[in-house]
Amino acid sequence: MISIKNNKQWIHYLGLLFCLAFPSLAIFKKLGFPLLILYVAIAAILLGLLLRYVTKFFSTIQTKHLLYFLLFIFLILTGLYLTIHPLIDTAGFSLAGKSFGSSDADNATVDALTELTQGRYPYYAETFLGNPITPMPGALLMALPFFVLGDVAIQNIFWFAAFFIFVSFYCKNIQVATILCIAVLMLTPNFLYHVLQGTDYISNGIYLLIFSAGLLETARKKASMGYIVIWAILLGLGLSSRMNFILILPLMFFALIRLAGLPKTIIIMLIVGISFIGITLPFALYDFANFSPLHTSNKLNVNGETPWAPILIPLSGLILSTYFGLKHKAYSLLTFMRDVFWVQAYLIICGLALSSYAHSHIDLAYPHFALLFMFFGVFAFGIPLFNKKIKAQSDSQLDHGT
């Protein structure tokens, strides 16, 4: 059924299955272990069906028709969001007798931007659930245009569309983007849940992916320094969205060395750093004790059970990122995305293990954080898996005169 002919394809298949299914374990843990196992099995089968049959079908469809199809999907997704989000945002919902609580993630951004636009320090605010503001200043700045337009949470749909536009240009065909879009919507129910709830994890990860790729690809193409500076500034802003993304920097540093040489890389990284510090430091220095994004590191502390973890886990992640950055002899955007995915996954898996140890049972709350970096894996594993299949199908049709 799966139709995989070599070990590399198996790696891409299993990698894509992991990054699509892992975030939704946070949902199925509420529905029971048997349903969780059933979900993973169904996801594995559906991904195999996409690979074997859907790629063959889509390789015969004209580009403009696939473009209409994608547009239709995003219109439906937008309609669902506009209809359902107001109903579940603060009230939550029930499914199979299980309660899925309200989310204050989008409210945190709205509250912070409301304070900021009225000239007040945004990190003194609390959400309606009494939680502190966790998005860093870069995330607030990236959400500001949507706040001005009246709906912060719709940024997820905007960046979701931007991801597939980027994939289409990178692959030079829209078929791969279409299949990956279907795969995300079919196999990652937690993605749809977070879109409808309005959390910004999806947006944070996707714009950081695009800014990283933009910087690396302009450096690879020897573009003018002006373009490189723009992407470097955007990357600095994107890094100031969630603290865990700082671990991308060693990978970026070593990738740029291979593309631009050490002297130019130092200049580029300085621009990234200035951009990051320029947006972050003023808010941190204004009242460091109440700069609430820093409290997210306490999640690794597990209520005081593992006080060493907030230092050792990020430090070991930094070492892992440096190792991945050093080990490659040549630059590859797919390899860079894969390494980012695994370094970020390492943090989540460590958090899951620590929380499970502290609570004496498997704690599957952590996987929903994987939405922050899921699309790095979708890019790294999905493109080589489906792009090769699409090209093989197209070549086969040409050989048969179709």
C-alpha cells in the first residue's frame, strides 16, 4: 500500500508521519489510549494512501485547477474559523464526553497589543484566565497588522497559506504543496483545533521557517547585501517570538559559513542579533522581573521537581544544534529544516520525559507544543517524499504519451 522502494523514502515517510501525528497526541490523550493507537495507525495508512494514489491523481491535474482547489480549501478553512472561533474561544467545547477547555493564547496577544497601543507596558496584562503574557515582543509585532485589521488569530490561516506558496516556488510545482496541505488537514487534528482556537504557535513556526529560508536562499544565490539585510532583520524579529527558537542560531551560523564565508556570516549574524535585541531588550529592561515570556522556562522545572532542567536542557539543545551545524559538509535547505525540527523536537521530548517522571505517568500534554516547529518537519520530510513521487508519475505519463 505504502509503495516505498528504498530506506531513504522510509525515513522521509516515518519522519513526516511523526511530525504530523505527534502534536495530536495531546488531543487523543483525553480520549483514551486505545483511540490514540487507532489514530496513529489510521494516520500511517492515510499517509501511505496519499503517497501511492493521490500523488498519481494530482500529477494529471493542471496547475490552475490545483490552484483553485487550494483557494477553495483556504476559503473553507477561513469560513470555519470565522464561524467556530467565537463559539469556542473562551467557552471551549466537548467531544465524546471529554471537555476541551478555552484558550487564552489569542487573547494574550490582543491584551498585550491593546496595552501597547495605548502606551502601557504590555507584560503587566493578564489574560481572562489569569495567565501572564507569553508571546515575546517579536510575536506581538508580527501580530500587529492583524490586530489593526481586527482579528489577531486569523494570522494562522495567512501564514498557513504563505507556507504552501513558498513550497510551490521551492518545488517549482503546486502538486507537492497541495498534497502536503491535504496531509496536514487530514492527519493533524490538533492543527485544526489550534487554528479554530486561535493560538499563535502555527504562525510563529511558519514565519520563522520562511524568514530562515529567505536568508539562506538569498545568501546561496549571492543576492545583493540589501536583500540579505532585509531577511536578516526579519529573522531577528521572528526569533523574538518564542524563546525555544534561539537554538536555531548555531544551525544558521554554520549554514551561512558554507554559503557566504566567515567574514560575511559574522556581519549577517550581527544584523540578526541587533534585530533580535532591538525588539526584545527594551521590553525586558523596562521591567525585567515582570517580563513574563521568561516564565515559560519554568515549564521544564515541573513545579520544582527538576530545578536543573531549565538550564541543562536548553544547554544540551544548544550543543545538539552546534553538532548538527558542524557535521554537514555542504549546504542543503532540506537538511537545515530537518535539523531545526529535530533540535526543537528534542526539547519537547525532554519536557515530556521530565513531566512524565515527575507525575509518575506518561504526560502527553507537551506534544501540542510541537505545532511550533511542525512545519519544519513537513518541509524537510514531505518535500523529498512527495516531490520525487510526483516527478516519477509525470515522467511515467510522458513515457506513455499521456
